[in-house]
Amino acid sequence: GDSVTQMEGPVTLSEEAFLTINCTYTATGYPSLFWYVQYPGEGLQLLLKATKADDKGSNKGFEATYRKETTSFHLEKGSVQVSDSAVYFCALSDGVTGFQKLVFGTGTRLLVSP
Amino acid sequence: EPEVTQTPSHQVTQMGQEVILRCVPISNHLYFYWYRQILGQKVEFLVSFYNNEISEKSEIFDDQFSVERPDGSNFTLKIRSTKLEDSAMYFCASSKQVDYGYTFGSGTRLTVV
């Protein structure tokens, strides 16, 4: 079945450092790809998405490019802030059934220190 | 910005008791979902709901679970006889169209003791 693999956390960075969180996927069809963020004590918020190969999703300084050839959707940010500390989830939706069931990775905790 | 509202935010229940988790999806959304996240583990799909019926469910969603949209605005998840392993954060979500991202609620933390 479909699956998503994320790098293990926590990722610990200093403020203004460059961030990469790796995500690779396995899917039989042509999935849409998502990054969700979960701040402490809150629910899941959609951060960005890409629906086809070579699409780049971006939001709040974060970006990720849908790479079909490497089945990857790595999350990047040029300069992280303390407020970016959260758990980041990569997810896919194959939409084969016509419904957007999401398959999530295990999440990567990001800790940013001043 | 429209929100998905879940109540209660935290519920503690005794093993074997029935619980109902409540959700108010965004008003013009048509697709509804429940997910759960056991502490420290990945977010797992439970069930999707469209046109007043279940469209897909996971292996987790056994006979102990049921969903209902009783009045056109609320969307509920019922667990008939809770087990310790049902302790988790339960997230409701809704979407307008199948190719849109979801809007998730902030979750209900269920603790079974």
C-alpha cells in the first residue's frame, strides 16, 4: 500500500539556520503531496501542497517540490525562527477512490533555539 | 477563517464505557473524516463520510466504532465500549472537494482508564 517515510527527529537548529526535512513516498498512482504542521497543543494545519510532478508548494517561507523521479517531497526553509518549532508531517493522497484519504509519515519534530 | 470545531478538548472515560466525540465541520464542506493519533505515533485514517454514508474505513474502524451526521451540522464518532488502546488524540476534518486539502479540528484527547 501507499506509504510515507520521513527523517527521524528531533531536528535541532539555531535561529536563522537552513532547514531540510526529508520525505519520500511510495504510491501506485499519482498522489497529491502535503506538509502539515502541528504546533504544541494544537491540531494539524495544512502548510503547503503540490498536486503534480515538478509543482512547488510554498507558504510562510517553507517550500517543497514534488519530485516524481526520486519520489520525494522534501521540506525546506531558508531561515528558521523559534516560532517554527513544531512537528511536521508529510502526507500523500492518492485520490484513487475519489476521496482524499491521507497517509501520513511519522512526523519530524523541529526544535529551534534562539 | 472558517474552522472545524471539536468538543470536548479532553475526555477521560472508564474502560467499557461509551463515548461520543463531536465535531462541527465547516458549513459548506461535503466530505468528512476522522483520524486518530496515538501518543508518539503517526496520524492514522479511521473513516471518511460523504452523502450521509461511510465512503471508506480503515481496519481500525471495527464494529466498536460508528459515525453519524445527526442534524446536518454535527459529525460524531461513537466508540461503544472503550478499550485502553483507544486512548489517543482524535481529529475531525472536512473538505469542500476531493482535491482540496483538509481543514482539521484541534482534536479531542481521549484517555481511557
